Amino acid sequence: DAGVTQSPTHLIKTRGQQVTLRCSPISGHKSVSWYQQVLGQGPQFIFQYYEKEERGRGNFPDRFSARQFPNYSSELNVNALLLGDSALYLCASSFAGQLNTEAFFGQGTRLTVV
Amino acid sequence: QQQVKQSPQSLIVQKGGISIINCAYENTAFDYFPWYQQFPGKGPALLIAIRPDVSEKKEGRFTISFNKSAKQFSLHIMDSQPGDSATYFCAASKVNTDKLIFGTGTRLQVFP
């Protein structure tokens, strides 16, 4: 079985640009969450989507947005990139969005803003 | 506000030894406590998880001990191997949510 897949694996962007990151959850999983992991720190929660609805949002500015598609895949968009947005962006999928079941992470997208 | 505190920041253990990583939480609404293992350049991988209705859970060489009254939980890695060298994160989530609050991580190095 395929795990959580994220694309691209690496990305370099310039300050002020916009970026879109993609995530495909494990087959049968309906919940997708996004996390930001800055080097040397634990992942920080950005968004959770369940059945195409936003179910949670972390303490991130409005430059960050996300959506979930009918096939449960998800996109994370970040506008007006700042140097501080450089991080590993992780997607996690789980079966049920409100029963704190096991969350499985993808390999992440390494975003570098220059 | 750091809701999950993890220690130590780094840990060096000899092969065959026991690795112990501790976490403490503040919010009594947390009711799910997973541990993740992360290798450089990879996403976190779920190792083992516990809910507060049990005090201990063992899976192979990995054991979680949970102390509800002290609001603390720990990961024990028995017979530590060089392949266990990675960063370990504890986490917690509240009932009816998948939002995970992570600790700051422990870098474990196991030397032969």
C-alpha cells in the first residue's frame, strides 16, 4: 500500500513568490493535516481538513491557505513568501478526522526561500 | 506556550543499553500520546502510542510509561541499536481532534 505522498520533494522560491504543495493521503483516509517543521524543532500544526472542510487552523498568518479535494488529496498554498517560511512542510493523513486516530506522515516538501 | 515539554534534548547511549526520553504535558484535555521517530530528510514515523486509560504499553523493544497524575509520559527503548539513532518526538492531542502538539525532540545517538 502506498503511504502518504507529497510533491514536490524540494523547492526553491524567491521572497514574495507564491508556492503550492501537494499531498495524497493513504487510500481510505479522509483527514489531511499540514505541519511546518523548522530545522531543529518539532512540527507545528497549520491546518486540518476532513471531508473537504477545514476542521482546525494553527497560529499561522492568512498567507497560508489550504483545501481538500473530493478524492481527499490536499494542497497547501503560501503567498508572499518570507525567508522565515523556509522549512520542511509535512502532510499527515488519518482515517477519521475527529477521533484522534493514528496519523501517518509523508516524507515532506523541503521549501527554501531565498 | 509550550504545551508538551520534552527532555533531554540529546542522548548518547551505548549499543545494548536503555534509552529513556521523557515528556510532560500541561493540558488535562489531552488524551492521546504518540511517539514519532524521524530520520534526517524524512517525515516522522509513528512508533507507538498510548491513551490515558493504561499506564504502560509495550511493542517490541519500545515501551511507553504513562503517569496521569504527574502528567508525564516516557519512551523506553530497550537493547538500543545503532539503527535507532534518530530524532524522537513525543506528541499529544485532545479528544475529538487530530491536531498534534509536538515536543521539541530528542536526538538519540547509539554507538556500537
